Amino acid sequence: MSSRANCNMEEETSPQWEDIRAEMHNAIDKRSHAIVETCCQAVPQLMYWLHPSTKQSAVHRAIQKNAFHIYGLLLSRKCDFKDEEEKRCFNDLSPLQRSELKRQQFFVTCYEGSYLNFLKSRTQ
């Protein structure tokens, strides 16, 4: 919840980032890990990556599309759901989907080559 307090909703909904936010959601639909990574690097201050018309967060869209590897990448970039209602999408997942989601969360936080571990190594 503290991460939400640091979020600038004006920036999240800014017309300045509308094209790249649309590109992010298209990349999720296409399951393009590389484009999602490029978008995150281009505008690292965005946390929700709200779709320009639906206002759905990128994390929520990744789960809805069963793009769990994209979900893991977004988590590693400190992306989040925009609200508690979006978080409820976890309730709709099958046991197999939940298992894959947990595997991706583990991979992102523990794998030596993950972005989080890269950042940790840079601060030491």
C-alpha cells in the first residue's frame, strides 16, 4: 500500500505517455517480453501503466491474458494493480494458473539473472 502513496496519478494518466502505455498493453496481448521491457525502461516512473481507454493496469491485463512471464517482469519493475478490485482477479485463477503465477514470482525474485538481482548487485 505504501507504493501506491508514492504513485503520481497525474503522470500515470498523462497524455504524454498515452502512446507508450498503449504499446505496453499491445505487447502484453502479443506476449512480447522484449517490448514490455523496453516500455518499462523508457518510462520507469510509471507503476500502473493504465490502458489509455479502459484504464486497466498492465499487471491486471497480464494476469487476464495468462501472460504470467510478463506479470513476473512487471513485478520486477515494481508495477502494481491500480486498486483492490483489480487484485480480485487472483480469485478467478485455476490451481494450475496459480501455480504458474507463483513460479514466475519466484523466478523474478530469486533467479540470478533477474532484474531485481541486477539492481541488488548494483547497490552493493
